[in-house]
Amino acid sequence: MKSKIIILVLILVILPLGIDLIAQCPMCRMAAESNLDNGGTEGRGLNTGILYLFSMPYLIAGVLGFIWWKNKIKDVDELVN
């Protein structure tokens, strides 16, 4: 019960903070489009940076999951032998 209350409080605290984060996306997009229209190249780097930031959590989770899986297999082999 106590953990549910903590999760609820965290959601109620974090939810209002997310509104400011969503408002930044159109500003970045307009700045990148304006730069590309004026002959700049920073907009292309912005897309690469977004993909990099997007993929890192999945890569870290995958590596940790693989390490956990390998250790779990090793533990099972030790129990069998």
C-alpha cells in the first residue's frame, strides 16, 4: 500500500513538469527548419542527436539484459552439474 502511495505522489509531482517539456518541441523544430531554409546544416545534426538519445536507453537495457541472461544460464548449469 505504501509503494502505491509513493508512486501516486511521484506521478502527481512529475505530471505538471512535463507540460513545459512538451512546449519546447515546436520551438526546436522551428529553429531547425529556419536554419535549414537559410542554408545551415544544424538541422541534420539535430535529427542524428535525437536518434542517438533515443537509442541509448534501449542499448543499455539490452546489454544489462544480456548480462543477466548469461549469468542466469551459468547458475542453471552449475545446479545441473
